[in-house]
Amino acid sequence: MTKHILVTNDDGIDAEGIKDLIDLLKGKYRLTIIAPASHQSGKSHSLTGNRGLVIKEYPKDNVDRKFSIDGTPVDCMKLGMHCIIDDNDRPDLVISGINRGVNASISSIYSGTIGAAREGYMYGIPSIGLSLYTEQGGEPNYRRADEYILEIIEKTLENFTNRPVCLNVNIPNIGEIKGYKFCRQTVGYWKEYYKITEDENGNKQHWLHGNYINEEPESTDTDYWAIDNNYISILPIQVDETDYEAIELGKEVF
């Protein structure tokens, strides 16, 4: 039986990344598309609880079903699982993306792309967040890693059905792709600042900017090293945020 994939993103239903991903997958898998109605980058794992959400259905366009939600990526996952997808037709895989911009290192904390993938994982479904590292320069080419994306999907479906996994996958945007590497998260941080502009009424507007600081540029087992050296980075992530070393220290201190 043809595998069922739920596709979402954080760049919105009309983003080029999700359109190219759908073109890659249609005809190979049964596709249900449930994506935000508008751009939702940086929404992390946020959801909407202060108003009702609207579901809009689209023409199928060579997919099984296609919807937009006027909410966050996690809203799309929750509404999809509770109000759109039948219990006896749960997805075999969730794919979120393809995101425009890197989601390596601590950037994944803020990412709506990864938030949606993590939510799929929380439902016990193998999930993949796909991102294209457009900061490296040039126009985004979402189709440059097609063969690798298909291989990652196939291997995930073959090997993680009984043991769900959440994979944060980042694709370099320039140069020849050498393959992919399973990695750990790079230790680093964003050095942030705000640019201030004024609107037509003279109100100051504060725009967040920043530069990523890699604190271990020589380490060869990290996601940023992989991307910078033209490998696709694959980082398995989990929901458990427990600091186990601090538990042991806390037992001694308290």
C-alpha cells in the first residue's frame, strides 16, 4: 500500500519550498497538505488558544487533500490530526518544509518548521524537518537535493516505523553535495541586535537582526560543520529537555 505523508511548513501554503517538495513527492506517496495560510517563521512550538481557527480546503492539484490553517505550524498539525485526518488513516510520515533558511544549532529552538516536525513526533509519527541553508548565498534551489531527500524519506519509512524519530535535516545551498552526515547540534549562539526604523506615523519600529557565533568551528561532528563542508546534516532531536547532569548535582546540593 502506498505510504501516506502529511506535509506542512512554516513559510506558508504558497511558499516555493513546499510547492517544490510536493512536486517531488506527488505520484510516489499519498499526500495530505496542511500548511499555514501565511508566513509563520519563528513560531517554534506555539499554538493558538485565544481565537477559533479556520480551515480552508484547496483543489487537490495531484495530491489527496490540501488545506490551509490561519494559525501556526503546530496548529496545522493538531487540527490535521484531530479534525482532518481519519484515525484509521494516520500518516506514515510527517515532513515539514522545505524551509528557506538554516535550522541548525540553536536556531531549531525558534523554528516553526522544526516545531511542526516535533509535534508529529509527539503523535508517535516519524517526522522530518527540511531546511535549505540559503544564507550561504545565491537564490534558493529547493530541488538540488531531490535524490537525497527521497533516500532519507525511504530509509526513515523503512527503519523507524516502530521507533518514531524526529530528524532535523539541513541542506547546503551552494556547491556540490557530497552526501549526508548524522550529526550533533553545534555549540553556538546568536549575537543579536535591533535595527530601528520609523513608520509613516513616526513610531519607532525595532527589527531583530543577528550573527551566528560558532563556538566550536573545528569540531567535525556537528551540523554546521556538515553544512559548511557541503554535506546534508541530519540531526535526531527529541522532546525530553531534562538536564540529567543537573539532576545529580542538584541531589548533592539540595
